[in-house]
Amino acid sequence: MFDFLNGLKVVDLTTVVLGPYATQFLGDLGADVIKVESPSGDVYRAARPGRRDDLGVGFLNFNRNKRSIVLDLKQDRGRKVLHDLVGTADVLVHNMRLSSAFALGLSYQEVASINPSLVYCYSPGFGNRGPDRDAPAYDDTIQARSGLAALNSDKDGAPQFVRTIACDKLVGLHLALAVVSGVVQRERTGRGVCIEAPMLETMVSFLLTEHLAGHTLIPPEGKLGYDRVMSPNRKPYRTKDGYLAILPYSTKHWIRFFELSDRADLAGDPKVTDPVQRSQHINQLYEVVAELALTRTSAQWRALLSAQDIPCSPVNSLEDLLSDPHLQAVKMFHEVEHPTVGSLKVVRSPFEVDSEFSHSRHPDAIAPGLGQHTCEVLGELNYSDVEIQTLLADGVVVSQD
């Protein structure tokens, strides 16, 4: 476990993927992340497969290094417990619409009145200044709205969703960055802050960084879309016996590629040697790469290209990742024993610091069971045993203990 954020207390009201992905990074970096859930729990707990109803594998992979407390926020006493928790926290994170947060007594104004130094970060679907601020949003709808699905269109022009939870995870990274930035600001000034990281705006910023292209200029010069990545010939190339990603990128790469391909005519062509002309003719050049790729096997190409330091890569399937020699060498996957779920294969945090990998902060629970730490957290808030038992009996809180 890394200790960069050791001592930082995070109240985590996020659900499903976006928010939990963000707060998992905070836990990996040493923060005490307290996941606050309703009595029914985060809906993502039920995503299958899984060996326990409240610990599906999706939930396990997005919620390590956290503690779980269950509060019924529809009850006044449940909100009182949450306010007590917020009063002792450094950070509050959620991915609700502002209207939902307001209904639960979780607007920034209300929680800042309890804890003025609180760092409040949230990620709704749409920014609060726009007409869609109260509209629901999920990864698929934001893939569609942001232009990502259209960018990923098939050969017939039909939009396609990317086969990963791309928007949730990308926005989750922005949300984690917002939290850390807010904490730095609070440490410097002593003041709390409210930071919004909406899904649509984040994804549009992410995509248009390159795809605004010629429309960056006023008046526009050229169309929207970065030519290199929009090229129909940018793809894994078929070789004699499979597929390979081949990416000559710098001028040296391109010259070396055509030299080893016995295409001296192209190695000295200004369309190759001049970066501006190369950018203008990139689709044509990729088409030549596709033709040349067919002349050798994948292994032959990898040997030749690697010797010339030209970027290339096998095209891994999901199954291939589990046996990839580099990922095995860096111990990307390891097995752990969960006391009730059994043996698990887990993917570690990608960070390495001072030659050390991050490990689970809570080795007995890769991700917490629903309400696993309710009594523990209430005790830290100085609730007596009698008060805790009363809250449990009245259904204000729920414990798995």
C-alpha cells in the first residue's frame, strides 16, 4: 500500500463504476475511503458473475481498499450520522445529479456549513449550468452524446459502443485528479472547495483535444477529426500468418521501415522525410504499410522492427493478456484468498513507487461486504454501543457484523 494520502478521510457516496473507480485510486494511494451505501447497496454489487449476492466480480474490481457503512439517508437520523461523518472528513465524493444530492441534504452549501474545509468533488452527467443538468447519464448514453460511438462506427457507418466502460473510467480519472487537486488547494489555503467534473463536458474535452483539428482555426481550415487516427488504413495489419500493429511514427522510423522493406524509392520520398507532407499523405502511407505487412510473418516483422526500434505489437486477445510475458514479469495479476468468496485473481494498481507495487489496504476484504464496517465507523465517531444498537434496531444503519 502507498501512503501518499495516508490520513486523508474520504466519504464516498459514489455508485456503479465512475465514482468507485475514482475513489479506488484514492484508497490505493493510502486514503481511508469510507463507502456510504443505502440498505439495498450499490447496484453494481449485483453484476454477475459472483459467489456472493453483494460481491459480484465487477464490484470487487472497482472497490478495493475501502470500508463500507450502510445508512438510510431517507431517515433524518441517517442523515444526522452522515453529517457527523462529514464533519470529521477531508473529502466528500459523489456522482449524483445535483438535484438528487440536494434532496439528500448533500448540497455543497449544506455540507460546507458543517465542515468549511471540506473538499467536495462530484461528477454528474451534465454540468450544472446547462439545460440537461438534471438528466440521467450512464456510460452508453455519454458514449453516444459525446461523439465516441460515432467515432467508433463500423465499416457501414453504424455507430458502435467501445467495448469497455470508457466514459465512466475516463471521467473517473478526472474525478480522482479533481480530488487530489482540491486537497492540495485546501492544504495551501485552509479553505474547502467544490469541484465539478461532469461526464459530457469531460468526454468532449477528451475527444476534441485532437479531433477539433482544423476547426481550431478561425475560420476553419479543414474538417473536424485528426487525420492520422481517422485514416481507414490505420489498423492492425494482416501479415502472412496473423495480425500485427506496426507504427512507424518519427521520420527515422519511416525511413528505416521502408529501407528494411526494400522500398528505397519511398525511404527518400519527401512524403516520408518531410513531417508536414507525411501528415498530409498519412492514409496513403498506411495503405503501403498494409501491403508490405503481407510479405512476412508476424514473428519476422517483430524481429526486424524491434531491431530498428520501430514500434510494433502483437494483437492480444483478453485471454492473451493473462499470459503476456511482460505482464507476468511485473506481477500484474496475483491470487488472493477471500474468507467467504474464496480464491480470486486480481489486477493490481498500475502504480510502482520506489520499486514497490501497491497492495490491498484491507487484505481480508479485497472489496468490502455491504455494511461490513458500519459499527467500526460509528465507533470512530464516538457513538456508544447502546446508540449503535438502537440505530441498527431502527433500520437507520445496517451492519454485516
